[in-house]
Amino acid sequence: MARRQLKVVRLLEPEMCLECRFANRADVELEDGSVQRMIYCRRLDCDNWDYSSAEPARGVTVDESG
């Protein structure tokens, strides 16, 4: 994956992302080294994001299979 500033943001309506064509499930490594299963969004201008609690992420492994 190209070098990007990855951020973890809260989703306003998480269920909307489950059927979105821009969303994939991913394993996200947080700054403290822990890994969590989250949704990775390829759309960079989604209205479903809450930036107020954004925090940096170290890396993302995207599950492209479904």
C-alpha cells in the first residue's frame, strides 16, 4: 500500500458500510501495537465519518476477498 496518513475514525452509522462498494474488512494496527478488525473505506469523502475522535493507525491489511 502506498505511504498514506491512515486514521481511525468513528462511523456514524456502521451498518451503512456493510453493503457499501467502497468498504472492505481489514486488520488495523493501532499506534499502541494492538490489532483490531475494522472497516477500511476506499472512499475519501464519506459523510458517515466522525473525525472528532480520529487517531493515527500504523498499518492496514485489507481483506479483498469479500
